[in-house]
Amino acid sequence: MNPLTPLEDLLTWILTHLHDSVGFSWAWSIVALVVIVRMLLVPLTVRQIHSMQNLQAHAPEMKKIQQQYKHDRQKMNAEMMAFYKENQINPAASCLPILAQFPIFIGLFFVLRDFEDEILKPSNDPTASLDWLNLITITENTKVGWGPLLIVCYAVSQLTSSYLMSTTMQTAQRVMLLILPIAFIPFVLNFPSGLMLYWLTTNLWTTGQGLITRRLTPKPQPPPKKSSRTPPKSEVAAAAAAEKAAPKQPAATPPRVRKVKRKKGSRR
């Protein structure tokens, strides 16, 4: 038995319900499916946002560790892991929503592959529209018709969402995350267009989420500006040390006033 069969049955039931009961077309039912999935993933998304805010707050300290051990990768990784543990940081939390959607993505692939045989024929509605905006047919390969335009939109949205959600990653990880969508394009040409529609809608959701996250993430405070009249801290410290080391001079005593005694009987 295929372990994804229960998930495929669930996705089939949701799409059929959205089409038959709500009245959406099959293509817009896929878009509605994205909204349902992302709403169910809100708890993981909140953890993702909190993790990104925590990483952003500790970014200067992590950068110092990376600079200090940049010539010793093993030592740097050990110090970073210790830093994560000490400050209760979980870098993997930012990937949880993406990982949670992979089974749904794969399950939807099999649902759309056998869509006409498994859904359309049993519903006795073989003439139901499978088009989306008269551009694509959700069961056809993405390279057919206006499918390449959908691929371009997918690539742009994937790059945008990856850029917004990877601001706290290391440079190498961030570059890899930005390159993957481009490297993935040759494989998606033979995917059903409905699957690309699902992923495009997910990327648009993630892009909006990334923009909101950027607004919520506290920005690091710039150091106070030094005026021309304010001496540097080094000069202040040197002056204080010199004053402390200098021998103390005794306080000056006031001069004594001699009293002149007057002789008795003398007058001025």
C-alpha cells in the first residue's frame, strides 16, 4: 500500500468538496486548497517568524563568531551550536512550513496525474472545465500552451519568497536557496500545470508573509553619533588613568596673620 494513499484520498475529497459544494472551478479549488493548507500551518509559521526574529536579534554575535573562527570550520560549527543551545535558537524552525508542505505537494502530484480517471469520470462530469484563466489546463504538462509563462511566474515568486525568508541565513546557504529554483525548472516542465499553480500560490503567500515578517522584525539600533566636541573614549580613559596615577599635592595652608600688641596709653 502506498503510504501517501490516505493523503491522496484526503486531497481528492477536499478538491471535490470545493468544486461540488462551494462551486469553485477545479483550478480555483487548487488555489483554495493552498489557502486551507497555509491556514493550518499558521502555528508553524508563527514559530518560523519568532525564530527569524531571534536570529536577527543575535545576528551581530553570530557574525563575530563566524569572523573569529573563519579559518577553522569545525571549530566555528561547534561554537555556533553552543551559541544556539545557550540562547535557545532553533535554525531549523524557519524551514518547518516548507518541509510540512512536501508530502502535500507529492500527494497532489499523484492526484493530478490520475485526475481524469479518478475524479472526473466517477463524478459523471467529464466536460468540467480544467482551465485556469483560459491559459492552462491543470492536468496538462507545464510546457504546453501558456505553461512556460506559469514557470516564469513560479521562478520569480520562488526567488522573491526565498530572498525574503533567508535574510538570517549564512551566505552560502542563502545562495544555494536562491539557485535551487532555477535548477529545478527543467524538472517541472513535465509536471501538471495544476501542481505549478499550487506552488505559485504558495510562493505568493510566502512572499506576503516575508514582507510582514520584515516589518515585524526589530531593526538593530545604530550606535550613538559622536559630536566633534565629545572626546573619544580612549582619551577619556587615558586622562582618568593619568589623574589617578599622579601624586597628590598637599593642600596649601593660608598665611598666618601676626597680631601687633599695642602699648598701654599709646594713641594714634
